[in-house]
Amino acid sequence: MTLRIDTIKQPSLDNPHKKTMLTDETLQERKQKVLIAMNRQNISTLVIYADKEHGSNFEYLAGFIPRFEEALLIMTIEGHISYVLGNENANKASKARLTGKGIKCPVFSLPNQPMAQDKVLTDYLEEATWNTEGKVGLVGWKLLPASMQQTFDVPFMIVEALQAIVGNQRMINATGLMIDPAYGVRTTNNANELVHYEYGASLASDNLLNAMNHLAVGMSEFEVGHLLQSKGQYPTIVTISAFGERFEKANLYPTERKLSSGDKVALTVAYKGGLSSRCGYAVHSLEELEETDPGYLDEVVKPYMNAYFMWLEMIKIGTNGHDFYQTFDANYSKETYGWHLCPGHLVADEEWLSSPFFFGSKATVKNGMIFQIDFIPSQTYHHGVSAESTIAIADETLRKELQNTYPDFWKRVINRRVYIEEELGVQLSEEVVPLASTVGYLRPLMLDYTSAVTKK
């Protein structure tokens, strides 16, 4: 595959500016998916933990996260739901997408808020509806090895209280029921969910492209960071607007530092549904790039984009995760290029859900999955590179439903596919549904708005 930097048309700014909300039918479908999975694993009660950073499994059924407090969603195999919520989220039980009993639990509240001195956590949990005929599954947010099925990644006080109610031996780690790439209910999406998540993926993409198009010597990280965030949407990761050396004095956030010619540039923004990220140099020409980081184009950028385009062209429904990982590594060696994580992962309400792509994986690429094209090289003496973006996978039936039910969404998808194929020269499977217009678009010369990497 021969790549070059050439003058090409920019992608379109195509965020729909209107968020497609999840329907009541989708929420009922989600509940049924969870109940079927519970029955399959002989789980009679499922307990889902949430806090601000780890609230997506809870939100999958409740429709909200508990923000600055903790919460539990307890659902029995009969479908009875209890919401255990702190002081400032207790009023959200009546707003939840799925009807359930609200239990106010001050133990989950912020420090020094009113708390009953004569009640402990078990007292509140006992108010929930339970079925202990089978196993009690506790859902955290990590996927732990099978040997750790009695280990729980939630606060000890919650584990201790649950064990006091249902017994140590009855409890199992059930996080996989939600997010395991082989069988987790949250790893696949219906048409309504795909269009819902496209809003955030395309907004991140638009904001990134807009920020790159305003990038100029003398601009501050603050100014560019402001362009990356918009519409009051909740970022699913720390927004990155960084010039020069990063992480000085452990700082993660944009500062008043101004862009100088030849600086390293790193930009990243993410919302529910997807992330967009780009790395490069503040230069106008290939000559400047070579002077700034000799060999960067041929040793970093071209191998990375070769691997990126290969990734796009080989992903399809039914592909085994282990085989994908091995093929990717054979063509873009982690030993040579220094990537250490999975070559791509699933995304939903959180930026990283899980990944089917790892050594020994038995998971396969499934209809309705949303993928972050995410692999991070680390090469000595060179700056990094990134063109992270988001796609979905859809079979013919799902594509027809998307086309018929959400025609405006489908027009955006077709336009994105045409751009990828005609401007970038990448041939996509019919199953690939780009959720952002900048999929595959990388311009390492970040002060040249007209050129990008292409294989045409």
C-alpha cells in the first residue's frame, strides 16, 4: 500500500445538531436482553454499581448516572427494579427510564450531608426487592480473569453489606454480563442506539476538525480547547489541547501556553458514542516536518496509516478477535511500533467499553457493534501519531432499517463512505458504517489545512 500526503478535499462538518433520544421500546429491549442474560447465567438478582466515572452499566437501564454520588440498581429475574440512591439523586428514581422502587440511602451521599446515625447500609439494601433462589450477580466496570469471579471492583462497604444480606457464596462477579465482548448485552446496538450514539461521535469529529482549521501560531491551548468542547455535552475523557511537551508537572489540562512553529500538537475530544483525536506538528510543509522530526513521515505516519486503512478494510462481521489481533500485529508489529493495548475497542456511553481484539480472544465482530479505531504507537525519538475515530458494524437488515427509519442519518453515512473511498482511497465493506466524517482523515502538517494522508 503506497501512501502520500496530497491536497484533498476536507471532510464535511456534519453533526445533525439534533440528538436522537433512546425510545421507550429500546429501553424495554435493553431490559429484556439483561433478563435473558441473567436467566442464562442462573442469576436471580443483578446488582449494578454506579458512580460518576463508572455509571454506564447503571445508565443502560436507568437512563441517568448518579453524578457525584454512588448508586445501585437492583433487578430481580422477575423484572422488579430498585434504585438505591443518595440524598441528591433520590428524586431521580421517579424520572428513571424503567419504573422501579426508589430507596433513599444517605450512605451514598457527599461528606457531612445528613445521615441517620442509627442505620447502616444493610438497612437500606433490605428495602430493595430481592430474589435469592439463584446467584446474585454484582456488576462493577472491569473485566477480571475467570479466576477472580469472587473478586469485586466496587467499594468494600457495598460488597460487605451485600454479602451480609445474600451470603458470600451466592455472589458472583457479573460485569461480563454487561460488557464482555463475547456475550455482554451492551456490546451490540439496535438502529435507534446507533443513531443516538452517532450524535456524540460526530460532534467530537466536527469539533476536532473545527479546532484544526483554526489552529495557528500564537493561539493558546485554552483557545483551542474551547473549540473542542461545545453544546454543554459531557466529555467522556479529559479533553486534550496540548502544544509542545505534555504532562509537565503532571498537568493534564489545557493552559495559556501558545503554539509555536514546530511544536508537537495533540488534540482529543470525546462524547457519548465516540472519540476523535489527532497528533502532528505545527508545520506547513514536508520540509519543515523533516527538519523538526527527521524520519517522522516515513517511520511513524505512513506505517500507522497503512495499519489504519488495513484495519478499516479487513473488519467484518464474524471475524474472530484473536485472528484480527494476530493479523494486525503481523502487519503492524507491536515490537516495532510500540503499541501495547488492543488494536481497537468497543465504545458506547463510555469511551472504552471492552475489546474483542486481544491474544486468545474467542469473541467475534458482531452486528451492531460500535468501534473506536484506537491503537497508540510509541516510537523512540519520534512524536506520536493518532487519527482515532468511530465506526459501527451493520448487516444488511440493520442497514435497511437505518436507511428506512433514519434517512437523514443514512445520507450522512453514505457521504462519509464516499469520502473515505474517493478521497482517501480506502475500500470499505458494506458492513462499515462511519459515525463521523473524519474517519481516516489525518494531516500531520497541522498548519496546512489542505493536505492529508491518502492512498489514492
